[in-house]
Amino acid sequence: MEHSRRIDRAIDVLEHEALRRADLYALTEMDEQGVSQIARWLGLNYAYYPSVIYPATGRYYGPAILSPWPIERSWKVVIAGDLNSYGIGLLDRA
């Protein structure tokens, strides 16, 4: 997902029978609104943390994990950089 574009298309893909029973979905270049919309439509739980601010728009983007299973704890581990650079981030679920 590039910059949370085509949310409707992402939902169509994730609803495909071959993917529908997955325990975990990983999305990249997402914003909070896009992740929330996909999770709500598909009835999934999610963890999302922004990892970069896109200079052209000033919007926050980052990775997201979606799952039909409860996500009891989640946190962001910053490995390098900050929100104003293209550093590396990691989503971890205990």
C-alpha cells in the first residue's frame, strides 16, 4: 500500500478466499485512517505506529499489523533515524 492509497482495492485483495483465513496481515506505507478503515471493514484488530513523515504532504506513514486475534500489547522500537527521516522501524507484538 503506497501512502494508504486505494484502500478499497486493498480490502478487495484481503477479502480474497486465499487470504481470508490468515492469522496475520502486514501492511506498509499506511496512515492511521487507512489502517483503521481496513481493520473496521474486515473486522480485524490492528497495531499501527508511524515511522516517517512524508515531506510532500506532512502526513505520517508506517507499518501495520492486522489480525483476527486480539493484540494485547504492541509498541514501536526505533532502530535508526526519526520521524523526519527514512529510518528503520520495527513493530513488535509480545
